Amino acid sequence: MNRREFLASAAVAAVAAEAQTTASKPNVLFLSVDDMNDWIGCLKGYPGVSTPNIDRLAKRGVLFADTHCAAPLCNPSRTALFTGMRPSTTGVYNNDQYWRPTLPGVDTIPAYFKKNGYHVAGAGKILHHVAGFNPPDQWDEFQLQQFDDPWYRRADWYPWNQKIPAPKGHPYNGLKGFPGEFEWGVLEQPDDQYGDQKAVQFAEEFLKRKHTKPFFLATGMWHPHIPMYSPQRFWDMYAGDKTKLPVVPKDDLDDIPPVGKGFAAFRREEIERIQKEGKWKEFVQAYLAAISFADELVGKVLDALEKSEYAKNTIIVFWSDNGWHLGEKQHVHKSTLWQRSTHVPMIIAGPGTKGAGVTRTSPVSLLDLYPTLVEMCGLPQNPKLEGTSLVPLLRDPKAKREATVSTYLPGNHAVVSEKWRYILYSDGKEELYDRRKDPNEFTNLAGDPKLVSVKQNLAKFTPKTSVAPVPEVTAYDFDFKTYTYKLKGAK
């Protein structure tokens, strides 16, 4: 064999070896829901809720029963999860801040997998759903979110959306003059016309295809996020006395510091009007119905994977971006540092997990997903990541973590250990709850002199600094066609 033949043979062998290594890597099904708190069967957050598909995934995988979001709001939570960095590091604290212009060199999870040989596809709500938050260069293919309420969607926020007149009977909840998105009811249309079904259909078709590269498939459900539209059969599951209202003591905010009271008061007029007009129970019913609808959609994607040739070599990750209040602490929505807002479901199943069906009870974070997937898929370490891989907990059901942190706006943090929730606000005021004795967080123990050392120990987990917020979207001229950002006034 001459030198030219040898080099050609070596090149072919190298390509073949690389292809074999790439082909042996596991696929990833990244399956998400939106605003789903712990009201699912396997987390026992609401007695009688119907979530059979999420529950069966928990039985065949690993349920992290004490998972918390990095931030209790859609955009900062998803930005933290997908960049692997805390809000206190990125400066992304709210829904009105683009991440890409201020983090141009950061690889999100899909971008990192794409860079390392994966075919990366997505559909639905993955990063924040408004234009400018999901740059297309992260993906090999992506299907944008389709909405159940296109009559409400703003053209500047959703340029791909075809706006139509509001349908007859809208608003379906009978609360005229309410914020447009804060709606619930049953749409007069076939089930397959709901927006989340389009994301499911994308996933189903994707899993039928032949893939020569390992893939990362993200499928994002909008439900149970408002507007909470679900087919009638899901409403029927919670008719009558099957819907129970949360317990909300009248004095529940009396021992809360001013910043916490301010978080609870955000959009207070909505829960007050819901209660005044006798709609509170219907509102809770709508949320439960939307959870069960989301569960059915999750089941369809899981079924499609099971029927595919990729069933045995695909890691499944199921998660929600943040929780949701339904009147607790006299609050609706998220945007607080209490349990109802930060606690979310998370399940990992498939190759690389051991002790399937054995729940992990240590507190963990959605921030941990990025380094976990990097390790599980054998990708090079990304030194920018601030989460901690969950692989030790996936391999050993007895492994433990000490605490995790959630942040809402600069300088406000909640530290969660198995026993305690400690909240430290930007003005130095505190809350402390015994999670075992007081799971509803009714009694703030921060003033107990016997618990000073407990607070001091938990405070060590809070970020040492919080960077200033990055500019808001109004500071930029954003062009959707080119997906470019220009600071207003910049030359």
C-alpha cells in the first residue's frame, strides 16, 4: 500500500469510527409543559387528579420529587435551563428581556447538541414563546408555537401568527374586560385543532422518520398555561365536588416581609374578581382540566416513541418551567418564591438511569438538566454551566443533595433543603418554613432566635452577587426575518 492509499484508508477509517461513535450516542426526547405545579398523581399535590401518562413515566424512570425552577417565571426559568446559568449571572430576570443580544457566545442546550453532532429539532413552546427568544440558528428544524387564541396574539410579538376576530361567546369564562390571555373554557373545535396537538403531531412524524444521526427532540406543550382551553371530557373529570379549593387563611400574609407581600399582590385584582364573581372553583377546575389534557398530550408523544425504532436508546426528560398559584397566599400566577411557584415536576427515564420507579427526594434544580444531559450523552463538558449533574442521583437512589436555589428579580432568593425553605429578600428581610411540619408555608419562623444558625447555613447557598438586569426588549429594534437585534440609538 502506497502513502496515498494509506492516507485514504486512514481517512475512511476515521470517518467510520466517528460515525459509529456518534450513532452509539443516546437520543434525547425533551418533553415540557408550562406552568404545571405539583398537582400531578406521582407528586401527590392534589388528591384525585388524573395524570396516568406522567405517572407511568415516573414508574419507568426517575422522579425527582423535590425539583425547583431557577426562577418562577417563564422566560428567566427557560433561559436559565437552556443556557445553564442562573438569572443572577445572566441578568435575565423577567419576561421582557432578550437573552441572545447580551449572551452572544453562549450555547443553549440545542445549540450545544447541534455543535456536537446531533440532529436538533423542536416544536411548540421551548424557550419563551414571544419572537426574539428562540433564535432559529439553534435548531436544524423547528415548528413555531401554534396558539389556541390567535385573536388575542399581538402581531409584533407573534409575527408568524395569523390574527383573527374573537369568536362568538368569547370570553368563555364570562369575565368581560379581563386580561385577554387570562381565559378558560372549551373551544368548539375537534381535539386535533388545539395548538399543542400540532407540536405532538410534529413529534409523532419526527419519530417515524429514519435518522442517521442521534437526535435531540424538544416538544413543548403550552398547557396548563393560560388561556386554559381543554376539551369538555377533561372538565367533566372534575365536575361538582371533585374540584376542591386551596386552603387560604385570612391572616396568611401577616408574617410576610414587604417584598414578599408585593410579589403576592401582583395582579391581585384578578383573584379578587374571580372570587367576587363566584368563579374561583371554575378557575381551579379549568387548571385541573388543562393538567389532564397536557397529560394526554404527553402520553401521545411517549406512545410515538414506544412505537418507534428509537425507544430503547432515547433518554426522556419531562419538566415544567415553573409552578402556579390558584389563590394560595392570595395570589394567582407564579412570580413568588414560595413552594407553589418554584416546585415543579421533573422525570428522567431511559438509558443511563438506575433504580427505575424509586423516587429521589433530594432538592434539585432545573438548572441541573444541562450538565446532566451533557454527561449522559458523553459530550464535552461545558465550563459555563452552573448546575450540577444529576447522574450520581440517577445511578444511586441513596445519593443526596443538600439544597437548591430559586431567584426572582435581583437579590431575592429561596433556598430549599429537605427540611427548610429559606427566603432572603433584596432588603435583607427573611422567611423560614419547616417544610415537613408546615408544607403549606403558613407560619414564618424567621424571627425565632433558636433558628438563627439554620438561616445562616442556608444563606450560604444564595448567589454572592446579582448582576444588573440586561436591557428590556423595548431597548432594541428586533427584525424577525433576519433574527437580529439592534440597540435603539446605536450607530
